[in-house]
Amino acid sequence: MSLGDRYVSDACVIWGTKIRLRTRRVFILRIIPELIVYWFYMLFAEQVVKNLIHLDESVFSFLYTYHTPRGIQAMSYITDFFDPVHVLMYTIALILLLWLHKKNTHLYQFVFAMGTGAIIIFLLKYGLRVPRPSHALIQETGYSFASGHAAISAIFFVLIGYMYKNHISNVFLKYSFLALCVAMVFLVSISRVYLGVHYFTDVLAGVAIGAIISAMSIISFNRR
């Protein structure tokens, strides 16, 4: 072997060793920490899911102790109050009212929020396809997560409270009106769990989505 060939051979061995060392270093410094983080994430996610399932079961068990014929009838009236047909009627009526009073900013806020909420709930339901609880007391179709009743009622009553609170001069009546809006969101949401057509986490997610969309709508259109 000539001197040049030996030099090339030694250089290849050295570079091969460096590449192997660099590969090991990359594996140690990047792959192993990522695997550790992933393991902790899966452990945490599994624990969160278990806690949420336990929460759903605990809330339903608590509400189940209050199941009575009158209670079921009352909750059925409340949930029917915000079914899709009635929501469409309320929406059209409020849009006409805002348009007649030339409340364009509030009109845009309301239309944007209701439309966005309906789209997001639709995407979540048919994207995740979470089945409804098996212990429903009334007939419902579609999927469980997230609750459309909770989300849309949150949007509707948050914006109603926001739009009309300044039209009430009496402090007691103003806060009573706002309390009524909050109570309506609560009643519509809890009726879905009481009747067994949603898990508690479904309505929590629905209310959170509705509140966030309402806040975004108010902030966005008030800046214009």
C-alpha cells in the first residue's frame, strides 16, 4: 500500500469514528431527552384523562340522586328552550332588533360569534366523534363533545348581557339581569348532564368555547 493510500485509509477511519461519535452524541443529547419528555407527557395525559372520567362519573352520580319525574320534566323544558330550532328563532329575532335600532357593532359581534361557535362545535363533534353517554333519559342524535347547547347559550347570553347591561340604570336591576344571564347558561348546561345526553366535561368545554368566542368578538369589533 502506497503512502497516499494509507493516508486516505487513515482519514476514512478517523472521519468514520467522528461520525459515529457525533451520531451517538446526537442520540444522547436529543433523542433520549425527547423520549423522556414523551414518556412524562403520556403519563401526565393518561392521568388527566383518568381524572376527567372520574369527574364525569362523580357529577352524574351526584345528579342521579336528584332524578325525579318533575326534575326530568323541568330539565327537559330547559334543554328544549335552547334546541336548534328555538336558537334559530332567537337569533333571527335579535338580529332584526339590532338592525332596526342600528346597533351595527353589536349586530356584527353577535353574527360573528354565533356563526363561529356553530362552526367550531360542528368541527369538534364530527372531527372527534365522541359517542354520547349510554344512560340518556331523552332521545338525542349526533356526538357528545363538545356541547352545542352549552357553547351557544354561553355566546347568546354573554353577548345579551354585554349589549344591554348599560341600558339598565338601576344598579340592582342591572346586576340581577346579568345574574339571570349567567343562570340561564348554567341551567341550559346542567340540564344536558342531568338528562344524560352529555358528560360534564362536554358542557365545561362548551361554556369555555362560548365564553372565549364571545370575548374575541367583543374585543375585535370594539377596536374597529
